[in-house]
Amino acid sequence: MENNFKVGDVVVLNSGGPRMTIVSMGKHENNFAFDGNKELLQARCFWFNNIDLKEGIFTVESLILSR
């Protein structure tokens, strides 16, 4: 599956959840995801939970653009 995500895009997890902003993409230190022998592209995202800033790293396959 091809993606066209870029830094600044607003995304959500395929399974739902809060709107998140992509702040970086690539291979993130100490966070590795593999599909067989292929390393998967990851997106580091920020979002707010009430007033608390949260962050997480997700494979791009688990994200969709927010509407």
C-alpha cells in the first residue's frame, strides 16, 4: 500500500482515536517495526489529550488522513 503522508498532515489511526499531527517520518531511534524482513516506515505524531501534549510513533500502514 502506497502512502503520501508528509510532515504536517493530520491523521488518525485506522481503528479510530484522536486527530494527530505528523511531526517527523522515517526510522525512529529505538523504535523498529518489521513486516517479514522489510523495515516499515514510521510517523512520529503529536496530539492533545485535554491540555496534555502526547506523542507516539506509528507505522504509516496504521494511519489514515483525517477529514
